[in-house]
Amino acid sequence: MAEDPDVASRRIAKESLDRDDPSGWFEHLYSAASEGQAVVPWDRGTAHPMLLEWVEEAQPEGNGKTALVVGAGTGWDAELIADCGYVTTAFDISPTAIETARSNHPDSKAHYQVADLLAPPAEWRHAFDLVVEIYTVQALPIALQSQAIKQVTEQVGPGGTLLVIAAARPDDVPDEDVQGPPWPLTRAAIQSFTAPDLRLIQLVQSPSPTDPTILRWRAEYLRD
Ligand SMILES: C[S@@+](CC[C@H](N)C(=O)[O-])C[C@H]1O[C@@H](n2cnc3c(N)ncnc32)[C@H](O)[C@@H]1O
């Protein structure tokens, strides 16, 4: 019987984490998936439903403004943002994810590139009118999350919006009890995307449609 995709991805993740290479397993997984040897559990073949909800509610009009999609995987969220009229840059640490995004969306208007959230290109700093982060920070061990959160916020330009979608962790669950990946985000972690000039303007918590015991955050921030 084929291995459950979640179990298989945790096994691949554990090998990388044991080697102290917390992002290395993504390339192994996407590369195995591109050869039909694995399934990427989060690859929905469509934009994230909470991103779709936000687009329906907020009706963002890109009109040539710039957007950055963090940890873009195979590109479904980036395509939605590009279709809203944003000049969209979408990046991922996995070269195979980026190749797959390009081949999934051959007529894409988004620019796909390999980059590391923990060491992003200097020219991205404060350069984007919209930054979309879905499930990347929670895919990193808790010890790296504050650095990752800081890098997500650093890319939001003046007057820009940051949208974060993440699985939620109850405040009373201590770090050592979380057997990641993923390592879902507490309310305090969601608050830590703020800065004096980057305010949390909307926070929604809703259950996953496939597993109502999993709660998810949708947080929107605005930079002055
Ligand atoms: C759980 S997946 C989520 C993918 C996508 N955002 C989604 O919601 O379907 C996390 C993504 O982050 C990427 N990633 C992990 N570490 C990264 C890093 N340091 N820099 C950029 N991307 C990273 C992975 O390759 C993977 O595509």
C-alpha cells in the first residue's frame, strides 16, 4: 500500500531536520513528486480557500502595483494574485517547486524565482504593495520563526498590505509539545508580524473544512 502523503513528507522532513537543514526537505519532496514518487500534501491545485475568500471580500485591485508571494510552491496562490492585476513575484527555496510552477502555468504573468526567505534579495526590502505569506513560517522550526516573520514583514512597502494565512496553535500548547512540521502559529506569533508602522487590521480564525479540529488564522496588516 502506498505511504500516506503526510506520513511520507514527515519522514522526508525528519531526515533533513536531523541533518540541521530545516528547508532542505522541500526540494526532496517536490523533486520526488515531480517523478511521481511522492505527493505534496499541501498542493491543492487551486489557490488557498482563505486567500480566495480574502480576494472576494477585499476586492484588491493590483493595477500594476507589486506583490510578493512567499514560499509559493507550485504557484496557485501567485496566479490568483497576478490575476488581480499585481505585478507578482513568487519565490520558493525549492528549485523543483519553481520549475513546476512555471510548467503548471505556462502563460503566467507572475515571475517565479528561487530565493530563501531567511536571506532574501536586498532589493525586495520595503518594495511590495502586497505580501502574501501562506504556511511558510509554520513550515520552519519554532527557533527560526521569529527570523522568518521579520523577513516577511521587511518586504512590505509603505502603504502596503501583508496577508498571512497559517494554522493556529492554542496559546496554552507549549513549544516542546508541538511535533512539527508544521509548527502552527500562536496568537502571539500572529501579533509579532506587527511593528509600530505595521498594524494588524483584521484577524479571522476559522476551522479547516476538511478537519474542523484544525483552526486557521487569516491576518491582514497595513503599513503606514
Ligand atoms: C507548507 S508549504 C506551503 C506552500 C504554499 N505557500 C501553499 O500554501 O501551498 C511551505 C513552502 O515554503 C517553502 N519554503 C520552505 N522554507 C523556505 C525558505 N527558507 N525560503 C523560501 N521558501 C521556503 C517550501 O519549499 C514550500 O513550498
